[in-house]
Amino acid sequence: MFEIKDKFYLNGEAFQIISGSFHYFRTVPEYWQDRLEKLVNMGCNTVETYIPWNFHEPNKGEFYWDGMHDICRFIELAQNLGLYIIIRPSPYICSEWEFGGLPAWLLQDKGMRLRCCYEPYLQAVKDYYSVLIPKLVPYQIDKGGKIILFQIENEYGYYGNDTAYLEFLRDTMREYGITVPFVTSDGPWSEPIFKSGMVDGALATGNFGSAAEWQFGQMKQFMGDGKPLMCMEFWNGWFNAWGDEKHHTTAPEKAGAELDELLKRGSVNFYMFEGGTNFGFMAGRNGGNKTPDVTSYDYDAPLTEDGQITSKYELFREIISKYTPIREIPLTTEIKRKAYGKIVCSGKTDLFSVLDKISMPVKSNFPLTMEEIGQNYGYILYRTNIKENETVKEVRLEGANDRVQCYHNNEFLHTFFAENLWEKVEISGRNAGGRIDLLCENLSRENFGTGLENQRKGISCGVKINDHRQFGYEIYPLSLDKKQIEAIDFDCGYIENSPAFYRFDFEADELCDTFLNTDGFDKGCAFINGFNLGRFWKIGPQKRLYIPAPLLKKGKNTIIIFETEGNASDSILLCKEADLG
């Protein structure tokens, strides 16, 4: 039995939660056991994880619960190691994750209102919970499992004040069988923010990374006496966005001092214990940032992205040992790292030459967004023909997100991005007629802020050529899922200075973690044996993409790089260590 009174109580005895955030969806399942064992050995008695809605229901009614999606197996591994569990299953999680965990298909409703009492949204949440929550119910502590807390919503005070919505989430989880206590989490430095996220029947907790004594004092003031204090997200590091000057780090000594203050006064959850990796197109974008977060979610956490123990880990372990005995268990997963070396390009083809082999176009008289054609992530290409008696002199986009490269007869004209996304671009030296291609990249939907409902991707309104609207399009969805990657025919030809696919084959006699060095390439994404490793971008700070050993196979392996700027190298390097900048 787990209870919240003046303190946390476990089976009638006072209990201090010492927890670490570890996201199963950012680590290959073969390594879950390793990371959880290291969590135990640092001195934690609890593990916390979000559950991202878009990871499990990427399309309406289409659920995934196996492999990396197997939340039940993750819970069982934690339980077998004697860890208690905090589950944060709210529809929105933030977490620097694409769209804050919300599924993109919600935006097919042009009137969609998120994180509030808008009936179509509430119904979608209820449909999702009707599948998710029953899976979690048997693992609650009062049912013989180890789950002690569920979170209702995440940092809601930053977003809104619809208390009825919070009550709906609470009551829906109760309806589907949640019986253990609830929590919320918000920033305690602002009374309006903190209190807007509170709801009856849930303990309010705080998210912060410094000034622990003062933050807890604020929480006590806002909540009143007689309640336990918990930092639900102790930010002991930070994340990076593309274009940051360098990898963000927090000095271990500074983080350690804050941890000591926290443990003197209450309970803590490390955010993060291990950050992991934003595989695929799942890195989020913070409100106001023109670039998304990098592929690595290393977070300068106690464990690195690839699970290595750091000096921060050792210091935290020492501090925790002052408050509780450390239970040490053997590590059971053998992990090796290897530099596989230089690999020469074995095939290449440009996007325009292979387009009809990997994608079926949607025909429309006007541009449609990704959401309107049922696409969630990746790229989308708009193709339109110019009249034979017309010469392209200027191009302007009306309502586009997020980065658009313009081509005329396969020749690059201009990149629309950020501040110049809606500017008119003058073109010279063009022949009359021909074809315009607009390659639009979804740079990720915002994961934080109040602009969530404005995150439709692609071209939402129109394209003006020579100051009039252009009509008549073939729209090619380029999600670059495994099916599309496997359909690439490298014999289709190659046009220099175009968006293109590059293939690199290598033999692996042993399976080891490795890192893909993307020097020589400008911007794009990379795949290992059809699995999307994530984005790369020469602006950094991240310079190498993590390839966990379980994604390799003995014998032949294939890396495919999609590069969008027309800049590529004839070889790549697989290195032994990360380079986060």
C-alpha cells in the first residue's frame, strides 16, 4: 500500500522517493535491463517514465505495443529489479518530444483545441486511455505490482487553467481502473503557474534544477502545510537544439549540491537519469525556436546517451549513500563499442530520379498539408507545372512550415526558412515553362508553449508564382518509413547538387555500439538497416549519430543517408565515441 499523507508512506512506513527518469522509448529494449540495473546501483529505489501517445498510436486506432513500444515488459523488468515505478501517461508530456507526445492526426480536425475541454479532443483521449490504462492497472502496488504514482498532466500551469480538463483526466483514469495516488508537476517559482496546474485529488510536485531550498519553500507556501515535498523533475542537465554553440552541460559539483539540499527536505526524481536518443523524427522543438532539438537526448545525465557511467553518476551515488544504503547488483548486459572505420559509398541516386518508385502522389488543385493527406513526419514534395508561355520570375509561399527548398527543372533556386519563409524571392535566368518542385521538411512540431494548435506542416495556403496563385499539384508524401527506404532503386540515376540518397555497406563480425560521423554531409537523416537513426545537420553541435549494437546484424549492414542540400562525401566513418559538440 502506498499513501500520501504528511509524508509518503509505503506499507505504513515513511518512504523517501529517490527516482530516476528513464524513457523506454528513447533506448532500444535490449538495453533496458542494463540501464535499470545502473539506476539501482546509483541508489535509486524508483524509476519514472513518460508514455508518449504519438509513439503508441501514430494513426487513429493504430496501436503499437511490441519491441520498443512494450511498456508492459519495461515495467516488469523494473519490478523484477525491486524498483517502484512512477508512470506519467498524460496526453501531453513535453519531454522535448515531437508535439509533446500528442499525435499529429489530432490536427486533421481544423477546429482542434488541445489540452482543454473540447469534445473531439476529450473523446480522442478517452479512446486512447481505454486501450492504455487497462494495460497498466495490474502493475499498481495495490494489485501486487510496483506502480506507486500516476501523473494527471504535465506542466499544465504553463499552458492553461481549464480545471475541468484536469478533472476529466483524473476521472477517466479512475474509470479505467487507476487506484493509486495522483500527482501533477509544475514550476514552483510562479504562484499562478503552479496553482493553475493543481487539481483536487492530486499532490502537486515541482520541476526545477536549482535553488532547491527556495523552490520547496514556494511549494509549501502554495500547497499549505502537511504535504510531502517532491521535485518531480530535478534538471541535472539540459538538452540541445540544432545551432547551439556547444553541448549543454551542468557541473557535477553544482548539481550534487542541489541534490543534497533536495534530499534533506523531500523526495526527488532525476530528470534525466539517462536521456537516450530521439530516434527518427521524434525530437521536439521548443516554442519560439526555429530549429528542432538534436537527435541525441544525452542531457548531460548521470548516464550518457549510450549508457556509460559518468563522474556525475559517481557523485550522485556518494550523496545518495548519506540518506539510504546503496543496494548494488551485478550488471548482466555486455556492451562493447567499436570503430568500424571508413566505409565507401556503394550507391547513390537523387530524389527526383527515384521519387515515383518510393512515393505515390496525391493530386490536388491546391497544396494540402501533411495532416490533410494523413502524413505525420518527414518531408513532403509539392510538384507543379509552369505554363509554356510563362517564365518564373518570383516565388512566394503562403503559409508554410518549416523549411522549403525550391527547384526548377531539378535546378536549385532557393531555400525558404525561418525569417524568410514568407518572403518573395526574385528569380532570374529561367526558361519559360518547366516544372517547380518544393521540398518541404517538417522540422518537428513544438513540444512546449501555447502554439500547439498551429503546428500543421507542409504548405497550408498556397504558392504564388509571378504574383499570382499557382494551381495544380502532385503531392508526394515522404515519411521515409522503412517501406520507402527499402523501395529506393540506386540504379535510377544521379543528378549532382540535388537532394539524394547514398548507400554504404559494411560487414560486422561482432555487434558493437558505434557512432556515425556525418562530416562531409550538410543536412538530412540516416538509416541503419531501414531503422531511422535521426537527423544530422552540419551546424551542430552534435556531430555523430548513435548506432546501438542491437540495430546491427552479423554480416552485411546497410547505412542509407538522405542528404537534402546537394553536399555529400564519398565515404563515412563509424567511430567508437560520441561527439556531442
